[in-house]
Amino acid sequence: MDKDTIQQIAAEVVARLPDTGYAWLPLVVQTLLMLLVAGGAAILGPYLMIRGKQLATKHDFDAIQDQLKATTVAVETIKSEVSQRDWAQREWMNLRRTKLEALLETMHDCEAFQDQLSHRAIEGNYEAGKRDPMGPFVAIGALYFPELANEIYHFSQKWRELVIMGMNHAVAVQELRVGADLDAFRTAQNTYREQRLPVYKELIAARDELTAVARRLLVSIMGMDEHP
């Protein structure tokens, strides 16, 4: 508050006071006002500074709280996403392990089925329209184990080669029986066995290779070191 303003206030105060006849009264009022203003500034100044700091501190505190809440939400979201990914990865690992076991089971089923059909072919009773275990075998491999595509293909090709060979032999045996040519029948049987044997050995080799690769894959899926 400047000096002119204080003088005007003092004059207004004196004007409103009863007439006392004292000429020095305006000066006294002015002096008192100046003291009050000076004292008020001395008192209010630090108060206002402290209050300002408190308001600023509260504002900063509120901002920090808001930031902390946002950070907490972000952390919880990330934890949830990571947990979900870990769960999905574990489920996929367990599924692959189970399907790998199913793949090997169907592989052995294919081998056993081939042996049975071979015996029927020798008897001239090859029923190619029966259940085909190769379908599930190839399907499991295609869906879950693309890294085993070569081994699965090799095994399936040798298996189907034996199927066609057996089918052709069964037809030949039936025709030879009709003609009742015993020597030709025996020759056909011996020829079939001789031709089938190397292909069957290749099938067994393909089975062993697939088994070995599947074992290494299982160790990799489980995240373990393979021990001898």
C-alpha cells in the first residue's frame, strides 16, 4: 500500500470520527495505519510464503500420487500380460508334449497295422478299405510338429509303398488261386517277400530316425539337458 493511499484512508477515518478539535489527529491516524500496514506485511509475508509452499507441496504430492496410481496400473497390466503369456506357453508346451506322445503311438500303430496287412496280403485277403492309421499320424505331425516334417514324410512314404505293394500282391495271389498254379503261387510269394524286405527295413530305419528326433524335440520342449 503506497503513501498516498494511506493518507487518503487516514483522512477518511478522521472525517468519520467525532470532531475533537485536535489538528494533529490525522497525522496520528496516518502513522498508525502505516505501522499496521508495515506490521501486517511483516506478519503476512512469511505466512503467505509458507502457505504458498504448502499449496505447491500439496499440488506436487497430488501429482506424485496420480503418477504412482498410473504406474501401479501399468505394472499390474504388464504383470497380467506376462502371466497370461507364461500360462499360454506352459499350456502349449504341455499340449506339444502330449501330442508328441500321440504321434509316436500312432507311428507304432501304423507299423503294427502294416504287419497285419502284409500277412493278409500273403493269404490273398488284403482289405485296403479298412481303418487307416496313417491319417491321424500325418495330421498330428502337420498340426503340431512342422519341424518333424521330413521324418514324418519319409516314414509315411515307406508305409504307403508297402501298402501298395501288399495290395498288388493280394490281387495276384487271388488270381493265382483261381488258376490253381501252385508253382506260380510259390514264386509270387517268394518274390513278394524278397521285394518287401528292403522297403520294410527302410520303414524301420525311418521309424528309428523319427523316434530319435522326437526324443530330442521332447527334451527341447521341456527345457532340459539331455543326459546319456
